[in-house]
Amino acid sequence: MNTFGTRFRLTTFGESHGVGVGGVVDGCPAGLPLDIATIQAALDRRRPGQSYLTTPRQEADRVEILSGLYEGRTTGTPIAFLVRNEDQRSADYSAQAAGALRPGHAEFTWLHKYGHADLRGGGRSSARETLARVAGGAIAAALLAQEGIQIRAYVSAVADVEVPLPYQELDLSLIETNLVRCPHPETAARIIARIEAARADRDSVGGLITGVATGLPVGLGEPVFGKLPALLGGAMLGINAVKGFEIGEGFAAARLPGSAHNDAFTTDAAGHVHPATNRAGGTLGGLSTGEDLLWRVAFKPVATLPRATPTLTLSGEEAVIPAKGRHDPCVLPRAVPIVEAMAALVLADLWLLNQGSRMG
């Protein structure tokens, strides 16, 4: 399946070492103001080679809009875009071409399922495919912004280094002020040191990204099979290297009594009823409550290590993965815009679905 969404749909195509990676957004309403620079800015936050902490692969990731945009507005027709690959080094993957299976990578399952696959740089399963999600997500975010909905994500933990404050006590305007996209400066410095240490040890580290969506109306989502937390969780777990998802109190809720976890209701100054707290993370019964949507995503350590790694071929022969290839010692900083993009795709889809759910 290469298409995501129901009303607002993104189809992606391309491989890591092919001609390029791109996508088609279908279902975006006509007349939406959309600047190519907005899409490019999102891609620049995800692209490789943006700092010494990331993979040294150099890709400008310049987006080409092929259709669906005219004089700065969407036309209502499919929005097709392409980003051309420029810095492939397919020779670094000669061991995979010879049948060696990289631990923690997709060759084992892909070869079992398909029998044949483009294994250069991970092929279709490479995280390079996520640039199409970021571009599509930028379009979705532009649509949501028209409704006052904003999505922000940030690195909240790497390995054993964690931001000590909840998001309400952080200045999220600081996310882009450091290399690791952490809005807590002291923790950001410690995270940088932790990633540098992993690189020096020829190892890798994982961590957590926290996402927050504000400005949501009450009622986004469907009550049974299209629940907002289920769709958001599926979107997050579909990101490369993600191994966990939680919303609101998440797994911590399992240790609380109901009296401590329930969000009591109160009224604001205008007399509107709303939850007094937000332990549920902005959803009830699968629908948005109008409170901040809060979630966390857990990323595993990067599977490819800059060291020779013993392994097997699919036929059971011993092999070695050489210390080649260019990889991030930690994917978290570059994954922040991917988390934001996937959330935007979910929320834009649900917002469009919600437009026809009520009479009068």
C-alpha cells in the first residue's frame, strides 16, 4: 500500500538510489494559498547533511511541483511533486547485492515476501521515502493553518537524556535554535554530547519525540474504526524506526486509579464546558476534545553501524556487512518534521471528513 488517507490522500513513489522520490496529493481543496517555499522549508528540516550530527549524504532535496498549483493557489486537481536523488553511492551496498542481510533492516522480510528487491540504500524501505511524506504533510499543514490548527514536535529524549519539564512549561519557539530540535537548551546540550559519544563509539542511539497539536475543534475522528488516536498511532508507527506510540498519559495511565486519571469538566470565562485537565491527551471516545492533542513516539537506535558486522545470507552462509554507507548516529533531529507531517496528514484527512458529518 503506497497511499495514505481517505479524503486527503498522499501516494508516494521512488527508492533511495533511484532517479528520485515524490508523491501525489489528491483531495486538497481548490484555492488554498500555497507557496513552494513552504514545502521546501519543510524538506530542508528533514534533508540529510544539515549538520555534523547527521548523515553526510548531501542532497539539496529541491522540490519540483509538477501539477495542481497555479499562481500560488491549489487548483483542486492532484498535486504532484518530485525530488531528484543526487548523491547516491550504490557501491556501498555491494554486500547486500551479494545477499548479506543487514541486522535490523528490511532485506530479510522483503526478500521473503517479494523474492526480488532494490536493496541499494534500503530501496523503497529507506527513510529517504519519508521526504515525500514531509512534502505532503506541508500541504496538509497549510490547509490546517487556515483553520487555526498548528502542529509542533520536538526531541524530548535521546537515550538516557530526557527533558525534565512537560511541554506546557517549555518555550516551543526554541525548537529550531539548536541542532537537535530540543526546546530545553540545557538538555539540548546534553543530547548533543550523547550523540557525539555514540558516534565516537561507532554506535547509535534512539529516543523520544513529543508532538503537540493545538487549535483542534471538538469532534475530529470517528467513534469506532476511525478513532483519532488509532489513526494517529498508525501514522506514527508507520514511520521508519518507530517502535512505540502513546497518547496523553500513555503507559503511565496503567499505573493510575481512575479517580486520578479522569479529566473532570469545568467551564471557562465564557461559560464553555471543557476538560479541566488533559490526561487523555486531547481525545475522548476516539474524537478530539478541543484540548491540545499530545502524543509521544519512540524511535529505536539506527540499525546500521559504522563497524564491520557479522551476519548471514538468506541461504545461511556467513557474511560480513562492511563499515560502509552514510548514516545518522541518531535519527531523532531529522525525524521531527516527519512526525509533524504524518500528524498533519491525519488531521487534514479527518478535518475534511468532518465537514459532512453534521446537518445544519
